[in-house]
Amino acid sequence: MKFLYLAMGLSLFLSCSTKINFKIANNVDIDKFVTTWYVIAGRFTSFEDGAHNPVEKYYWSEDRKMIHVEFSFLKDSFEGEKKTIPQKAWVYDKESNAHWKIQPFWPLMLNYLIIAHAKDYSWSAVGVPDQKYLWIMSKKPKMSEDDYSQVIQTLELRGYSTKNIVKAPQKWN
């Protein structure tokens, strides 16, 4: 099983070059970004296949040198088994705070780019350098169509592909 994860991770790593040919956020207030996000839509990894009600929770380590990321979802249906994938993240570009390195498991380190966010941090869009993956996230479980359209327009203006975006199944009480 570890070999399978390593092979998948290596494949993901090799697909994520560090060349960035689009604009990322100018200045991210990390304390506003480190919170709970509902994953509304995106181009997802194979680890996220069948994810219903996906959520990413970000929280600081005790010494504030690292950010814990807990990705959780219901597998294949709203009644499915709850899956949780813990990850670790470090701010790589401390000038903009928009380029992070994220570690889903050791020794793999991936580029994680905050492409854009709302002024009030009600939504954000995160991607990778080769634009293969994208996550559109909201602080609320439902995103208005106006906000969703704004995210799409912002991504296009920044040169990040908006093709093949899939909305994640969401059903909250």
C-alpha cells in the first residue's frame, strides 16, 4: 500500500513543475486564510475521487512554524465513510504568503499556490504551477452564483485555466 501511495505521489509531484505562468495573489493574510474552507469546485486529484462534502481545515502548529491541513470528505456518497487526509504546509514565499509547500506524506513536497481570494476572505482559489489541479473554496458550505462567477472571472484574468472544473457534491444541514 505504501508503494501505491509513493507511486501516486511521485506521479503528482512530477506533474507539478515550479514554473508559474500566471499571476498569484499579491499578499495573503495568513491568519485570515488559516481557517475552515468548504471545497466547492475544482480539478481534483485521484485522492479526492468520489468526495462529497469536502472540507479543508487549516490550523497553526503550536510554534506557528507550520500549518496543519486536514482534508476530510465523505467517500462516494453523502452516507459514505468519512475519510481524512492530514497534511503539513509551510509558507515558501514569505513576501506574498501565496506560495506554500505542502506535504501530503513524507518525503513528498508539492507547490501550493493561492491564486486569488475575496477581499474579505469569503472565498479563495488555490492551484499548482502546471494548472492541472484547482480548488475553489468558500468559508460557507454554499457559494452564491455571483461569488462563483467572480472566482471564475478572477482566475481567467490571472491566466489560470477554468476548463474542466467540476463542482463537488454538497449537502449540508
